[in-house]
Amino acid sequence: MSDEAPHLLTEEDGGILIATLNRPEKLNAITPQMMALFETALHHFRDTPELKVMLIRASGRYFCSGADLRSGGSVAPQRSGSGIRENHRLRLNGMHRIYDEMEHIEKPIVVAHHAMCVGGGLEMSLSCDFRLAARSASYAFPEGKFGVLPASNGVSRLARIIGTHWTRYLIMANLPASAAKAEIMGLVHEVYPDETFAEDAMNFCRHLAKQNGEQMGTAKIAIELAHDVGLAQARNVERMANSVLMLNPDYLAGMERYVQGIGGKGKA
């Protein structure tokens, strides 16, 4: 058994589960071990009510350099179109299954890019609810150099997030993006100074952890549904979601406090 450190480390800070990619000497290239540990952490986050937010971060000079092509997790079982398609769907270190679960969990998942994030690391990040970047972070999909597509979120999820305009830039033009450009694209939500990035990311997660859990989970589902249907049905999604949330005792108690605050102090 190798003395190599675990490829993923986890810790808890209040209601925040922190998962850290931990192969700095290999630029945090994704391995079967890393994804297995990540899936275990993800399920722990999902199944533990006290955990409100999951933060994904990394150590070293890269956030992630993509899949470790020497680890065996990305090898196609056969040289046929159907075999390759099945390999993408069922193998690749379980990425498709794991990324789907990230999107289905009704809690916020945040990823913090302190440095370069490419390939499979960026595809993982696309299934997170929030993407934060340090100023020195940058993004790219190297698959185009090999004449293929990033096929585990790199087209499907990317186009949903930043639209076809910028997806062409990253995929067809095969050009990298700085953190500043990624913010313009809508790929990341916030860009923070390198010097304060770690604490800024934690403060963002602490803010999320204070939000109403029922509202957050319902919003995660409603936003995806509203994106996929026409305007009339999207409004129905809003109404259906609020018809549940407005019966929540938390909402009723919160509204009562708000009204009393306005009446008693002249402000909320």
C-alpha cells in the first residue's frame, strides 16, 4: 500500500463541510481514489442535516489539472462509438453519476478556485451552485488540443451557464480565460484578491449557511425547472414552490417578526 496522502481531505467548520483536493505534487489531477473519496464526502453532506454548505477547494499551485490519464479511470473499454459513449456515461471515475448527484442535492455547493482550473476539474465545478475565483485563477478545456470535446459537463452544463456565445470561445476556439474574463462570461460569481481569497470564500459559505434551508433547496429545484420550460410554466413553478414555502412555520414566524419590527421600530 502506498504511503501517499489521501487524494481528498475533509473537515467540518460549523455547518460547512470542506473537501480539499490533495494531490498538489500532481497538480490535483483527478484519480479514482479522489472521486471515490469525494462521492463519500458528498453523501455525508447530503445525509447530515447539520451540514448546510459544502465547499470544494484545493491545495498547491493548481486547483485541478483535469483527469490523471495514467490512473486508469478514463480508459475506454473498446474502440467503438457505442463503447466510448457507454464509457462516458458509466465510467470515467463515476463523474456523470457524481455530478448529477451534486445538482440534485437540495443544499448549496460552493467551489473556490485559487489557481488554474482545467478539464475535469472545471467540469466538476460546473455542477456546483456557486463558483468563486481568486484573481490569479484561470480556466481552460485542453480537450480540443486532442481533437475531442469535454464530454462530462464541458459542453452540456457549460452552455447552460454561460450560453453558446462564450461556450464557443472555450470549446471551439480552445482559448483560456482569466478570472476577470470568467466573471464577464458568468462562469464565476465573484473574484476576490489572492491575499484574502481563503477567508473570503469561507465568509461566503458562512453567509449561505445562515440562509433558510427550505428556501435554498426549493430555489435550487425551481431555478432549474424555470430555465427548462416556457415563461407561463415557469410562473407555475414559482407559484407551486411558494405554495409550499408559505406554509412553512419558519416563514410564518419570520413574517410575524418582520411585521412587528416595522410596527414597533419603524424599520425591519
